[in-house]
Amino acid sequence: MATTNRSTRIDGIKWIIWFDVNNNRQVQPICPEHHLRLYPVPYIYSNKWGEDAIKLKCEDCNNYYNLPRTFRSEKLYVINRIDAKIFEGMEVINLDDEATPITKKKVESKDNKYFLTAQVMDSKRGVQVVIYAGEKGKAEKTQIFADPKNKRLSFDQKDLKPTDVFLRIEGTFDDGSSHIIEKTSK
């Protein structure tokens, strides 16, 4: 049995990935305390074994580990959770509709409280710059679009207004024209 060199803890159980003789990925639950393989326990009022079990047992400590779903479903869930971490870090190239990222740059404030991310995107409307900014850890952010073709700045109306984050934003375009979004004094 070939395995990877690390385990993943999900639902309180350690899981290792291994590859069967056909090189298919499999998962095996491991006791978090004794590092022995855990095996399914049959239902009390049923003679169902294996894939339909909802408990696992360690033979060394006789501890039982309850699963939130059947053993078959939990194994699939574990693989999906591990893969989700990989998928999360992948670059997205959107071929369906809007935009394909060309370049991306992230910066943070010195106190690590605020962020700004700028992306150059190639969309069906042409090249545009998208700027995301806000306070780290908060769901609200501002999303500003710089459109060089139309020489204008705009923002996503569903997010924070740019003036909730910045006092002034100015976009200067290649022909020397500029567009400003500025907080007005009350």
C-alpha cells in the first residue's frame, strides 16, 4: 500500500490517502491516539457491516468514533474536503463569460488591518483593472473597475461604496484624461 507522507484530521479522525493496485486513491481512518487503522462497527440492530456503518473502532484502546454519515459517505466526504483545499488555491481561468485574469497583486497595510488586491483582467469588453479593498476579516469590501477603453472608473453597487474605504480614487488614462471618485464633505 503506497501512501502519502501526511494525514488529515476531519471530523475528529485522522485520515491517510493511499493508492490501491489500480492506482485509485483511497482513504483509511486512523486512531488519533494510537495511530492504528480504525474499522467499521456494525449497527446494533442490524447485521450491516462495512460501508453502511456509522461508528469506527480502535482495537488498541477500544474507543469508538462516531461518524456524521455512513462510512461510505464519510470516505467520499474526506476525499472531497482534501481536494477542496487544493482547488481553493488554484488559479481560475473563466472561459464561460466575463474575464480571464492576466495578472494579480495583493498588498496589506503595515498594521496588517487592511488589504488591497488589484487584478488586470481580459474580458469580452476588453482589458480592465479590478481593485478590491477593505478591512481584513470583514465580509464587506469595495470593488472598483477601471475601464481604459471608456476612460472611466465604476464600482459594484452591491459592495461597499469606494468612498466608504477611500477619500479619493483617481484613474488617469493613456490619453491624459482622468476620472475621480471622491468623498464629498457634508
